[in-house]
Amino acid sequence: MTYCVGMRLDRGLVFMSDTRTNAGVDDVSQVCKMRHWEIPGERVITLLSAGNLATTQAVVSLLDERTKAPAERDPSILSAPSMFQIATIVGDTLREVIASLRNEGQEASSSFRASLIVGGQIRGSEPRLFLVYPEGNFIEAGDDSPFFQIGETKYGRPIIVRTYDKGMPFEDAIRLLMVSFDSTIRSNLAVDLPLDLAVHEKDTYRLGETQRVAENDPYFRRISDQWSISLREAVNRLPPFEFKRTDKDGS
């Protein structure tokens, strides 16, 4: 299991992912689930992945291979003219990988399922963000759905829904995502630090600030501790509950 979030803001795009992967309680390891491609000054692309590790690594490897010479290795995400076409290439590649793995002997294609978030900007167009499903089709983030989550989404979603503001600066968005990830980590052992984060600032056409939030990171621990304190204080400030009194005969 994993947890990844891609978020669209007025200022650009923000991405965060955990790094835990496991094939059982005694087989836990760390794998980067965030990948970047860029032509500085012309385009920048980030991909987040959740699901079967063999599937997601094969997709990334194919996308990587097709960005390199010779030219017949197109379609390449570094030559596609729009982010929509990049999302199409990513979806086609995911569908291709799942089909090839299924044909190698496994009957249940669900064993190889994966979901992806891909976002970025190409010069001359706006930043765009897409959620790619295992079937290869995708949807785009908009005003009604300004962020996407994949993996273990349910624990961290309410925090983002209640607090998201498209006008917030990157720093506030990252603080919000850290709270979302902290809530997920506390609720599911299959999600854990380190966390990877990255931003794309609008109209820079390059990868912006990136960082790995390591285990025992002091700032993340402060966020986690303060969030717990704030929640307790908020609950204590809620109006007190009182049982409704009824007569013994139930009236």
C-alpha cells in the first residue's frame, strides 16, 4: 500500500508520496514512488505511482526508455505537444504493461493493477494534473476536483477537503499535506516515512523545490505532535453532549 497526493494551486502544482512498500509483514522496504522528467525552460513532468510495484516500475522504465534516442522510440513524453497527450501516453503505457504481465500466466489482472498521478506544464499552456486509472483512461483536475489521491486515501482526504484553498502558498500546502500524511501513517502501517515532496511553480517550466522528509524529521514530528494537541483542544471546545431525558414509560 502507499499514499500519494497531487494538488493544483494558483501558484502551480504540489506532489507528495510516501516510500513504503511491502509484500507481507516480514517484507517491508522503501521505494521512491515519485519520478520527474524535464527540459528546463520548456516542460516539466512529475509522476506518482501506487499499486503493484512490478507494474509501476515497468511503466516508469518504458517511459524513461522512450525519452532517449533513437527517435523511433516515440511516443515520448518529452516530445508530446500537450499534457493531455502525455497523460494519454502514460495511460497507454500502463494498459500495455498490465496486459503484458497478465499474458505471462497470471489469470487475475487485478494482481497487476496500478494507479498513477501525472502532472506538469509545457511552455505555452497552463499547469495540468491527471489521475490515470489501471484501465489506461484518465480524468483531469479542475476547480471541483483540484487534487488527486492514490493508494490509501481515506484517512487523509477529510483534512484536505476541509482545509484546501487554491490560493494558498506552497509552504501552506505542504504543511496541509504533512497533516494528511500523518493521519494516514497513524491509521495504516502500510504507509510511512520517508516522504518525497516536489513543487512545480507556474510558468517556470522546471522542477522546483524537492525534499525527502526522513524518519524522525524534527519538523514533521512537530507537525504531528501539534496536530494531536490541536485536535484534543478542538474536541474539548465543542458544545457538551447531554442525554435526552425521558419518562420511565418512554414518553
